[in-house]
Amino acid sequence: MRTLLHNATLVNEGTQKQGSLVIENGQIVEILTDMKPLSHPCDETIDATGCYLLPGVIDDHVHFRDPGLTHKADILSESRAAAAGGVTSVMDMPNTVPQTTNLQTWNDKMKLFSERSVVNYSCYFGATNFNVGLFRHLDKRRVCGIKLFMGSSTGNMLVDRMESLRRIFGETDMLIAAHCEDQAIISRNAQKYLKKSNMEKDVPLLQHRNIRSAQACFASSRLAVKLAKETGARLHLLHISTARELDLFESLPLNDKRITAEACVSHLFFHCGDYRTLGGRIKCNPSIKRRPDRDALREAINNNLIDVIATDHAPHLLSEKQGGALKATSGMPMIQFSLVSMLELVNQGVFSIEKVVEKMCHAPARLYGIEKRGYLREGYMADLVLVRPDSNWLLTPDCIKSKCGWSPLEGYPFGWRVEKTFVNGHLVYNGTEVDESFRGQELRFV
């Protein structure tokens, strides 16, 4: 089957070009720009007039909750949400039940993804204080990286022994993806604000950013960078949330970096003033910070101090989001509306559409060494998303594909719409429905 996506604006590698693209056997086989003619007829033509054709989004930071936490979400439901949002590949975190911190649990989770995921996938291997000896047994072609919690979060996989940290940084050449928050600072802050609070064993939500503070983030990120520089480790710092942390990074070409950084949609879209209207819906770790922090992160995307935009998609039931800064669960479901949210910032003049494609598609593919994905190139897998501007719509609960059934963006008026998503050349999302019978492929790394 040859499918022609006809007359779109192709956004790829810093350019916009009017043209068409041909899919065959799951791959991009022809890119027709600059008056290049079609080599031979196609079986199907999809009129993409007025749409932008982008590479499928690669989200390097998701929590799909399977296995063990499937009352919140599961691989099928969250990959369905991903497909509806133009996300064609995901990398899942290890803090499930059981945690993916040994070879058996990692293999078991990968099998679940092969059986249940609508989109392409990989899984991190979780570091603990005691499992560094297993790293040498990992297949670098299959494991996207080592996930290191240098701050306690959902599932409490905190690695807090300096001896263990030095071994983790010093005994692998695999990418180390680190969650950085200093637990001692957080604990001191929690006790301080508990004493000030009139609540029983809790603290008002507005204090979350003061408990999981900028200082806690910077201290832990600085330590991670120090260890990486001492050992030569390949470090990727996840969900940077403060302006101060940006001093730790360099604006270099991605291929020249050993230390890279990720920003999440939530920290680019919200600021702590939004707690007043959204409450626990936007509580996450690291916390949503001040408006100046958010604006500094946006600028860091544009000046390449930050390399990747991801989601930290972390669904919980709304009932679990009740309470204050200590009791409400941390995390929010963001994957279905991550691309359209960043395109809203394009409309606001914050980013160019080329920059969004660079940070959500190209950079994750290059940073992780993903084989034949992340670009509109002949011979690459046909992971594609068609988006249409000027498609004014309101996010209502009936739009939501995630199992948890809510979004912090409910009621937001969007100007961009995901019209179609292709995974390995297959139309998995047609603008309304997801083909739940389709299964994505395991990502491979070079």
C-alpha cells in the first residue's frame, strides 16, 4: 500500500516547505518538495491542504502506571492518549509495582508494552542503592537509559548513598536520566511549613513550591552535574524547573554535549499563580515555580540551554489529587495535549514551530540515538502527525483519552488540532478515534 499525504506544509530540520510525502511498508519512501514529481502512482491519497506535517513526537518521560497501578492508567489507555496527541514514541519510567530495577521486571514490562501499546516504546532501567552491578547486563540497543531518582517521588526509588551515586555515575556509559531534588532540604522545608500551617499534617498547596524549592532543585542538579563531570558520565537532567539550574548548562550543539536537559510542558505552560484556579491538578514534582522561572525555561528552549521538551505524563485519579502540599499526589496527565499546548505557545510568539519540532521530535531522537525516527527523511519510519491551525476548540472531558479522565487544561481554548497520527505508516488516529488494535514497535538505539 502506497499512501500519499498531499499538499501539506512539511516542518523538518529548521525549515517549512510546501509539499507531499509518500508512505509505503511503514516507511517514508518519497518526500516531494521543490517541484519534485511523484515517481509512480499511490493507492491512497490524503488531502492535507492547510495542515502542517510534522515528525511524530517522541516523549522521553512518561509514567503509564502498568504494571501495578492500573487503577490510574495503563499502557493501552495512555498510549491511546499519546496517539491522539501526535505522540508516536514513548519511554516509560521504572516506578511501577513491581519497580523495573532488575532484568526480570524490565523484560516483563517490555512484554506488556509489546502486547498493549498503540505507539512505539522503550523502558528505563531503574537505579537503586544496590543494583549497579546489573547495568553491565543491559542491552544498550534496547534500554533507553538508567533512571536515577536523586529526589524522592511517586514510588520512592530514592538513591541517597554517596557511594552508590559514585558507582552509578562511574560504572556505566549508558545515559543516566536523573530526577534531581535534595531530599534533606525538602524535609527541612516540610517541617518548617508544617509548624506554620493550621492544617492537620498538611500544608496549603501554595507552599508546594517552597517545600520542593528552587534551592532543593539546584543543590541536587549541581551535585549530579559535578559527578558527571568527574566521571565523564552521560547525564540527562529531567524536568528542569528553575532559572537558577540553567547556570549548570551550556548552549552548545547537541552532539557536543555530555550533559543535557529536559523541560516539561507543565513547567513551560503553568506558573505557581495557577494554583489559585487549578489547585492540586497542577501539583507535580519538581513543583511548578514562579512566573520568572517559567519564562526563563522558555528562553532556555530558544537558546538551546535546554535540549528536549517532554511531559512527565503522570496520571492519578482526581480523588488522589485532593489535599494540600503534602497529601495531594504529585503528577498530571499531559501527553494527549502536549503538542497542541506547545503550538499554542507558537501562536503566542514564545516559540517557532520549527523550534517545537526540534525539541519534541529531532532532539529526543538524536539525544537517545533512536534508530530511524524523529525526522521527515526518506528511509525513516513513517511516524507522522498532521496538525491544523485555526481550528478553534475547547478542551472538554469528552475529549480525554487517558484512563484517569481529567486534564489540568480542561476549559482551555486551543487553536491547533491534531488531525491524524501515523505510527510506522499506520493511521492510528483519524481525528476522532484511535485504532486500539494496532501495536507499536520497540525502539532501537544506535
